[in-house]
Amino acid sequence: MRSAPALFLQGLGDAMQRHRRVILGIQWTVVVFYLALVLAPAFLPLPPQAAHLYDNLTLFAQFMFWGIWWPFVMVSMMLMGRVWCGVFCPEGALTEYVSRHGLGRAIPRWMRWGGWPFIAFASTTIYGQLVSVYEYPKAVLLILGGSTVMAVAVGFVYGRGKRVWCRHLCPANGVFRLLARLAPVHFHTDPEAWRGTPRGTPAVDCAPLVDIRHLSSMAACHACGRCSGHRSAVKLASRSPNEEILSLKDTQASPWEAMLLVYGVLGIAMGAFQWSASPWFVALKQGVAEWLVERNFFILLQDNAPWWLLTHYPEVNDVFTWLDGLLILFYIGATALAVGSWILLWLRAAQAILRRPGLMWRLAYSLVPLAGTSVFLGLSMLTVTLLRAEGFALLWVAPARISLLVLAAGWSGWLAARMIRTVKAAGWRRTLSWIAVMTGSSATVFAWSLMFFVW
């Protein structure tokens, strides 16, 4: 007899399938709310120093996007899978709607390239830092609005009622794919039940182009519920949050996803979160500026770049010089190279110790909990800053950050140990291999410790 929680989850999934109109209503409500917060503040004057979240639309939009929306979207991926994508995401809703009335062209081969999630994430993250997307509404309109325009354009040209943009080009898709693997709930297809149903059953209109017959991963599934109950084989069910990562085989591990995890989420994102508070960045900037002045080379010290290329808001004394832009690029790139290469070096060492070619890519997935926590910590920094500006003391933040880092590192370490245990090798080799993985992950813990407790 099935348990009450199992029956509840299956019933919830079936309800999502039956009440599709309710989900559509939610999606379009979010679309209206999203467009209002993206468009309106961009045409308003910047908030005065005395403004508050509750009396200034620009600050309210900033808090909603970067203080609430994005940090907790990342959390939702780890807790519920890609429900955000399937039920709430405005870009997903818009690109799918337009695709139903567009040209319906086949997806080109170049768009299926596995490196696009990494390229999209890296370019969006770095560009966002150059134009200060967390602080200014024009930058939000440029980046989030620009992403939405591209999503609509791709939807109009490619697919027929599908989310081609979400599947291949969305800047957040790669990160979402990684984090959703930790979700303790998932839509799962029972192969036996599938084979037991008669042929000719109408196919499910799966917008993100998932192979429902072999559905077992939450990486690509948008958890919209459309397939729930299909052929009496698909249902929403619970699972261990470790199940999907631990069940990965060496051949299923994607080097592109591993590179996104190591160099993107743990590298580029770390540099993006860190540069503005880093005394190393300040010292580097001062040293280079002095060197340029001594040689009467002032071109890089000019601040005449347009706001859509580098931050330029003289009315609030926030203007980037060309040198600022170059050094931000350098700092983020150097951080990504240092952190990513350090981790990858030790993953390769773990692989070499166990004499198992290809293992390093699978071991990289053990760092997903640490990566997800790292992104949340970085995005929530603005949450804390804005709330403190409103007078909230938030004395619990430091202990919470420490706890999250320790728990995430421990979780990743446990996953790595479980993966290594499946490899046939001497006990001392397994131990050394695990130590190598943990040595690699220490770069992330060290970087956040500097950020929160040293600088």
C-alpha cells in the first residue's frame, strides 16, 4: 500500500495536468508583474538617499529581482526542481506562446551545441558586472529585457509551441540543470507501465523537448505537470536528493556541464560577487593607475564610456573608467581561472589516483551542493545589504553563512565519498582520491571566508 505522502505527490502532479489553465494564469500574472518591474523603473529618476523599499518603485524592483527573485529561484531549483521554469518563468511563457504562432522552423544544428549554457552564463554574468545590473534599472532593462527579447525572437523563428530558447540558449539553463539534480521530488516515468499501454496514445506536448519515455532526471524537465499520468506511467514522486547525482555513470557526465560548474558557477560567479569588496582589486587599480599617470597615459583613466557599456551615472557619483572595466574583466577572469583550475587539477588528481579515465567529470557533480550554496550566498548579499539599509540588524547572518558553507562542503564531500566508493581500488587510493576532491573544493570555502570574515 502506498504512503500518504506518495499519494499526495502523485495527486499534486495530476492536478497540475488537469488544471493547466490555472498554471497559464499564474504564468501570465508573473509576465505582467515582471514587465512592469523591468520597464517602469528604467524611465524613472534614480532614488534619492532617503528612499525606502516601500516608497520607491526602483528600490522595490531592485529588491524583488536581486533580493528575493533570483536568490530564492536558485533555492527552489534544489528543493523542487525546475518548477520555476514550468510554472512561473516569464521568458518561458512568452517564448512558448510566440512559438505557437511563429515560423516553426527546425532547430539548427549550431544551436544544439553543448557549450552554449557556459557561454551564455559567462557573458551575461560578466556583462552584468560591467554595467552594474544589481544597482541600476537601465542595466536591468538592458540585460533581463534583452534576454526576454531574444527569447521571444527565438520562439518566433524556431519550434512549434516549444521552448527552444529555454532548452538551448537561456543564460540560466545550465545552472538550473545542475541544481535541479538535487531536487527531492521529480517526475518519473515507469518503463514497465509505459510498455504496458497500447500504441497510438497521443504524445504529450512537452515544451522543453524532454524525452518523456525515458524521463528520470530533473535536469531538463520543467516540472510543468503536463505529462503527469501519461500512459499511467508518469508521476510526481519523492526521491533522495542524492539519487540523481549518485546514479550518474561516467559516460553520462557532461564535460560541458562540469566546466560550467567549475569555471562558471564556482569561478566566474565568485569573481563577480567578490571584486567590488576585494582589497586586492583596489590595490591593483591604484597601482595600475599610478603607473599610467607616471607615464602620462590618461586614456584608460577617462570615464566617457556610455552606460550600456560601462557603469556611468555621474548624478550619483558612480562612474567607471575604461581602466575599471578592464580590471573587472581581469579580476573575474583571473578568479575563474584560479578557482576553476585549482578544482579541476585536484579532480584530475583524484581520477589519476584511482586510475579511472573519465571519472573527473562525474566527480565534478559532487560539488553541485557547494555550487548552489555559493550562488545563493552571493545573490543574497544584496538582500542583506538592502535590508540593513532599512534598519534590520540581521545579527544571525554571519552564523547562517558559516553554517551553510559547512553544510554544503560536507554534503559535497559525502557525495564524493559515495562516488569514490563505487570504484574498485585499494582503500588507500580511495582515501587519497577523496582528499584530492576536498582539497579542490577548499578553494570555494576559502574564497567565501575571505569575503565574509576577513575583508
